[in-house]
Amino acid sequence: MADPALIRAARADDDEGILAIVNDAILNTTAWYDHEPWTTARVAEWRAAKFAEGWPILVADVASGIAGFGSFGPFRARQAYAGTVEHSVYVSNTYRGRGHGRQLLEALIDLARARGLHTLVGGVDSENTGSLAFHRALGFEEAGRLREVGRKFDRWLTLVFMQKQL
């Protein structure tokens, strides 16, 4: 790893770095099933809501800024799902392939275990072979596919659920 990252909790001064990563994913990839770019205010609201509900947001902090971020939160709202969380990890184009995504997801796995959670679930676009391989390398298994449930860039998208028992 040429530019080692410090994995830490997100702060307000990370919002611009997170925003750049989010908007790149929205505008240029199928990794984020959204169409409209976010604003700094929306990132701040998202961060505040996550923290208010007790959910983590971690960043990979490198000398030149935020290389990536990750979080988890409720998988579904009903009480029976309380031991299961859905996670997300996003890495800046500049830093992909340098191990920062692995650092973030490993830290999220450790946090989930420390909280006594049972299962991590991630939703990955079926065309995102890099993310599917990344999850498999960290012990996730494909749990199911929801065919053509999202639409972006004038085509239907298939969502793959990756699951790891803790």
C-alpha cells in the first residue's frame, strides 16, 4: 500500500471527501443505485442521522484526503432482523486497488463482531465483478440475486446480495 490509510470515524470535515466519492459513484457507475448527485448538506444529514442512530461511518484517511468510506446500518426495520446489518464500502477512483477498501471492510467486520451482530449483508450490482470478488475474498458468499430491480443508464440492473456470517 503506497499511501497507508488511517481508518477512523468520519467527521464533519470529511464531508467534502465523502461527497466526491458518492457523486462519482452516482454519476459514473452502477455501484450506487441513485441518479441525482448529493450535496454537502445531504452528506452532513446522512452522517448526523447515522451517528444519532448509533451506526458507524468509517473513513480511510490518507495524506492527500479521504481515500474511501464505509458504513453499516439496519438491514430491515423489524426487530427480528436486529442481528443483521447491511454494509457499504466505497473507494475513490484514485485509490482503488490499494487495499483501502479491504481495510475499511475488515474494520466494519470487527465493529460488527464487537457489537455482537450475526450477519453482514452487502448489495452489489451484478456487473461489478471487482466488488463481487472483493467480497468473496473476505469470506462473503452470494446469498441471492434480485433480477432487474434497479434502472440506471437506460438499462435494468441486477442486485446481488453478498452475506457473511460473523
